[in-house]
Amino acid sequence: MSGVVKMVVLWMVAMVVAELLLVCPSYEQKAAAVECESIRKMLELCLPYVTGIADHPKPACCEGVDHVRSMIHTHDERVEVCDCLKEKISSFRHINLTTLTSLPDEC
């Protein structure tokens, strides 16, 4: 995957997590880099859907969304996941926000 595509994926993932979690306040950083990268990779298959390339998310995308949901049990974990994703996505502009916010419902 090219660098631009990865950056778009990361931005999309952060938006999905924000939608799923509905809250992203600041927190004590405690997430390991490996966990953060794992979460990003679980959700990067959603890129075709949130960029308008695909009409529906692929099953692998929804599996990633569901897996991330299953990992989050506390408010602190939600914030941790959200911040993990936000740190990489501030410069992305190629995501359809309407499609992105529909991702949890589509899955």
C-alpha cells in the first residue's frame, strides 16, 4: 500500500473509532506501539468503502471493526484507541465523512 493510501486509511480509522466510541478526551498515554499498529491494520481494509471506491464495506473491514469493538471495555481503552489513531491522521482529506460515519451501521 502506498504512503498516501496508508495515511488515508489511518485518518479513516480514527474517524470510525470516534464514531464508535463517541468520545475522545485526552488521556494518559499507555498504549504500546504494537497494539496501536495492530488496531490500524485491522481497520485499513475499510479504506475502499470510506473513500467511495466500494459501495459496501468488505467482510474483512467489518471483521476489523468488530474486533476493535471487542477489545474496548472501558472508557480509558476507548480514549487510548482513539488517540492511537488520531496521532497519524491529522492531514488526511480524501475520506467521505458521510460514508465513514455510516460504517458502524453498515457492518
